[in-house]
Amino acid sequence: MKTLAVFMAVLLYSVTLSSQERITLLFVGDLMQHQ
């Protein structure tokens, strides 16, 4: 039940992020994978 609450919080947080922040996070995540 707690994991579901955490998932919902993360989902809500990601939705409230601006598109610029989302692009930045995707870019950083992509860099992390290639290292």
C-alpha cells in the first residue's frame, strides 16, 4: 500500500513538472545510461 502511495506521489510530481524540466531529466537520464 505504501509503494502505491509513493508511486502516485512520483506520478503527480512528474505531471506537475514543466516540460523544460522533463526534457532536462530525460537528457540527464540518457547521459547516465551511456556512461
